[in-house]
Amino acid sequence: MARYACARSLALFAASMVPFVSGSVGWLLAVAWSMIIVQGLDAVVGMTIKDKMKTFGPAGTALLNLAAVIWLIQST
């Protein structure tokens, strides 16, 4: 399971580097939405297994990412 999570995280990290090279706002939004979805699902898994750290950590990160997406959309 840890290898799966690491592979997923590395893939999202690599995808998140593209906007820095290309300057594409659309790509940045796509990666941000992907992160929100993944972390939201991680929070659901945390709730399912009744682990507070695996629920509130990803949920908090998803909410911060959502706030950043809203801020980005409003600024463009």
C-alpha cells in the first residue's frame, strides 16, 4: 500500500512541475483538481477505517487546495 501511495504522489508531483515550465494555468488547475479529488478520497478512506489522522490530514489539505483553486480562478 505504501508503494502505491508513493507512486501516486510521485506522479502528481511530476505533473505539478509542468505549469512551472510551461506557465499553463489550465494545466495547473487540472493538477490542483486531481490533488483535491485524491486527498478527498484519502479522507473518505480514513473515515472508513476510523483513523482520525488519515481523515483530518487529507481533508484539511484538500480544503486548502480547494481554497487555492478558488483564489486562482478569481484572480484570472
